[in-house]
Amino acid sequence: MSTLKFDLKISYPDFTLEVAHAIPLEGITALFGPSGCGKSTLLRILAGLECKAEGRIEFSGEIWQSGTGHQQLAAHKRGAGYVFQDARLFPHLDVEGNLSYAERRSRHVASGIGLDQVISALDLAPLLGRRVTSLSGGERQRVAIGRTLLTRPRLLLMDEPLAALDFKRKAEILPYLERLPRAFDIPTIYVSHDIDEVARLADRMMVLRNGRLLAAGPVDVVLERLDLPGNGERFEPGVALTARIVGHDPRYRLSQLDLDDQILSVPELDAPIGTSLRLRIKARDISIATERPQGISIRNILTARIAEIAAPADAAQADLLLDIGSGRHLRARITRASVVELGLVPGADIFALVKSVTFDAPGFGAP
């Protein structure tokens, strides 16, 4: 598999970014971390927009940088498309004009990406005749993504494209972002400090903090780690799991999801049996029982074994990693007092009570 390899360092008076990693050139890789940790700086270096960095960048065997930033391949020769937080559309052109401008300038690039395909994938047809100044924030960002795709990039770089949107606009655009990897097959690096976005969209993630790489790997694996505390912004410990719909109960408006022979019951989903989807289960939505509870309203009670416990003496809370079988895990956050009172230790068999499930990507994949 082709990779994007880099070993980079850049220093400012009050901050130094120093990170080395190799990213598979497929799907979406998220750069995650708090504001000021170096996410956008790294993205700009990869794009060729920052000439002060030192180190090496190699894209699928092609050298983009070796040595100082002055010894680098020019940004326009890298074939990297960049989506900024603000749409940066041409205000004197309508939507169709913005798209056509990018399409005309990239006709020499060998690519299967066409204007009609982009318009369809991002549902832009109703917007084509409108001035960009009349668009909502979500509409502007969809047009900006479409214009970037029409540059026919080999690599798509997205710098917190939803940061300026309110919850409603963000919810409108997320389904379009989910479709991009399958629709265009362009490897994407996605910057965010919102863990829910990362869990919903990304295949892999890199966690940055204070200019250093703290963790990297598949999203579900990284989210399970107990040594990655919240970053003080939008991180909330939890896991991302893929499950399959195995039944519907129209009488009570419920659906059943299979987690390798353990069943989750959730509010009815508008999707056929066999549909795969991604779940986000937060640590705070898991309670622990040492015996199977009786006479409670929580429907989802999973058998589990404690794999790890992280209970720092200077904190009120403890984090538990729970093995629910077939290599799947949950995270639970409870008080240290509960750990002691319940006699919880690694290896103990317990019951995990799932109070809430978030569906990050209904229809996530084929059965």
C-alpha cells in the first residue's frame, strides 16, 4: 500500500512541532488534538504552504521535501487539494462559476473526477445559479469541497471544515463528507478537535499534543486507550464499534444490533436488516454491575471482562477497558470509590450496562 511518510520539525518562539509518521494513502486519517497542538501547522507543511519546516516528506515514493522547506516541491506540483475552515469562494462568481473555474484549470490532470460527478455527490445542482454570498455556511462549504475536488487532487487536506458551522449546519454536511472516500477514492487528512467528528468520519487517527505525536492507529483502537485523557475541549472517552442490524420490533419501535452474539436494543432505525453501521458509545454511558441486574429500565446489559483499570490517585474517576468478546471493547468511566467498593480488578467478569448509543454513520457499509 502507498503511504505518505514524513519526519518534520518546525520551531517558533513559543512552540515546536516535531512529528514523524507514515499514513496509508486510503480512506480518512484524522489529525486530532486541542487547539494549538500543531494540527493545522502540520497540514500546511504537507501542502507546501510552510517553507520554514525542516525534514522529509515522501508521497508514494515521490519526494516532496528533503532538508529545509526551501528545498521542496512547490505546492502546486504536489497535487494536494486544501479545504480551509472558511470557504474562500470567489464572490464575483456564482456557484457554477466557482466549480467551472477549478474544472477548467485541471483538465490536463488525468483523473476520473468529473463536474457532473461532483455536483451529484455534493447535491449542488439546486445551488448552481446562486451567488455565493447568498449561501448558508454549510452550502458554502459544500461548494468549497466541490471546487477542491475539481482540482483533481491526489491527496485531500481538510482543515477543520466544520469548525465555523453551528450544530444544524454541521449535521447537514456530515453525510456528504462520509461519502467522499467511496465516491472519489482520494486519501484524505482531516483536521479536527471534535472527537465525535473523528469517530464518525475517520478510519485512522493521529493524536497530537504540544507539538508531539501522542498516539496513532485505527480509530477504534486509539479510542480504547486508557492513557489518553480528555484534552479539555471536545474529547470524551469512549469507543467506536461497527455493528449489524439483525432485527426490527415495530410494536415497540426498536431495532436489534449484533455485536458478535451480544445484542444491543436501540430506537428503531430506518435501515434494512443486514445494514452495517458505526456506533459511538461514550464511557460515561456505561455502568458496571458485578451481578446481572433485575428490575431496571436499562435494556442493554452485556457480559464483559475487565481488561484494564486506570485509577490515578489524584483523580476522582477511574477508566476501565472492558472486553466484550471477539476483540471488541468498551470503555467505562466510574468513580475510584466504586472500583474499590465493588472489588473490581483486571480479569474480573462483570456486566456492562449501556445507557446510550450514538449512531455515527447509519448505513456505514454493506452487510
